[in-house]
Amino acid sequence: MGRVLQQLFSFLLWMAGLAVPLMLIHNFVAEEPDVDAMARAQACEGVQAPCDELLISSQRSSLGRSFHLSVRGEDISIRCRREYIILGEYRCTRWPPAAPPAAASSSPVATSAASALPAPRGGSAKRAAPGPSAGKPESRL
């Protein structure tokens, strides 16, 4: 019984080792116009119709696709990736993600560069960096 389980495990491991590279190659090579359409739709999100997007560049990898589009003069980067690395549906998002609006903070903000630097730690302030000739033997002519 143990020998059968060992052979079954070995076979399943061999199949997984063959399937993963084939899936990665498929992700890289396959023409998927749906992904292009999703990227264009993501770039036009929030823009009033008609949205005239212009594809500037696109890149493929085995883990996803990246698009650089121009929408009404604004450059937008879109990244499309599968849900589970090599499996699942593609999901497209703007990249880098939009930063949340800055909230007003009540804490004081440092106004000078000197106050933002950390205090020096140990050592003597009199110690200076060695000159360019330090450690070199003097030449005698």
C-alpha cells in the first residue's frame, strides 16, 4: 500500500511540475482581447463619454500584463493580473494606485530640515574623515 501511495504522489508531483510551466507559457503567449478591453475600460473609468484612449505601450509577462495609455492628455498605467497568480480571471487596476486624499492632521509638522534629522549617536565631533592620502606610503624621489 505504501509503495502505491509513493508512486501516486510521485506521479501527481510530476504532473504539477509539467502543468505549472505550461500555464505560465500560456499566460505569456495567449492573445486575450478581453484583457485589453478591460484595461481600456479601467483607463476610462470616471471619464465622461466619449473616452478617447490611446495605447502608448503594453508589456506581457507570464504573471500579468501592463498597459500605458493616454486618456485626454493624462498618462495612465494599468496592470492586469490573474486572481490566483496563474489561475483565475484577470483583474485590472490603475498602477500606482491612487493615493487617498490627505487628511488634515492636528499634529505639528517639522518646519526646518534640521529638526527632521535624527540626533547624532556617540563618537567625537572632533574626529574628521581621513584625507585622501591617509594610509598611503609617502613616495621618496
